[in-house]
Amino acid sequence: MTTTIAVAKRIHLSAQKGRLVADQIRGLPVAQALNILNFSPKKAAAIIKKALDSAIANAEHNDGADIDELKVKAIYVDKAASGRSFIAKAKGQGNRLEKQTCHITISVGN
């Protein structure tokens, strides 16, 4: 029973929005998870699909795993460092804009 991990770091996506998609595929076989991600309209689905494809390729290349038997064992979407910028407003004022990022960790195994 081997487990293979793929990590996508500093993704320009809020962790809260990423977790909505991650909760849908946790514990599913990878074929079913890829099907859900292909037809999801959310931006996070395309990013998580790319990380899941990487985890599948890692399992096949490094461990020689059979793709048909793989399942999504665990998926985490953690908050990462935020970038901040300044938006000018009227009368010499300004607001700070926070650009959120996240780390996506996917673990697949038998």
C-alpha cells in the first residue's frame, strides 16, 4: 500500500475557494475525481486537476502503481503568504488589496 504525494505551491487562489473543490474529490477513485474536476466550472478545479495529474504521474513513474486502482487518499489546501498592493482612492486616500495564495497537497494511493 504505497502513497504518493504531489504539491503545488504559491497558487493564486484563496484557500477557502480551493477547499470547496477539494472536499468534492476527497476519498474518490482518481478516474471519478478527474471526471468531476473536468466538468466543474470553478477556477480551483482546473488547478487541482493539474496537481492531481502530477500525483498520478508520480505514482506511475516512481512506484509503478496501476492507475485504475489509485484513490485520492488525502487532499489539503493550506493558506500561504499573501501579496499586498495599494489601490489609490479619491482625496489622497488609499486601500490595501490582499492577493491570497495557497498550497495544494494531494496524496494518492491504493
